[in-house]
Amino acid sequence: MTNKEIEDLAGHRKVSAWVVKLVGDAIAAEREACAKLMDNMDKKDNLSNYYKVAANVIRARGNNDV
């Protein structure tokens, strides 16, 4: 999520730097939790390549965020 998206979510109110960091940290933690779910599914299913790709795509989304 970009700074602009966070400000839009806040209704164009001023957003302090610590709030932006908190939101970014929360998003990163949730993204990693989702990727770990895919990692765990990889061990339980025959579609292991699908889950590996999905986990990598989820983690890669963080490369384009704040």
C-alpha cells in the first residue's frame, strides 16, 4: 500500500509517519501470514508448484509497496 493509498483510506486527513509505518508493518505481517499458508498447503497437496508460485507472488507484492 502506498502513502497515497493510506492517505486516501484516511479520508485525505494528515497521516503521521508512525501511522504509515504501522500500517506498512501490519500489511507486511499479514502478507507473510498468507504466504505461509500457501507454504503449508504446499506440503499437503499435489499442486505443490501452484502453492509455491502463489507464496512467491504474495511475498513479491511487498516489493512495490511503501
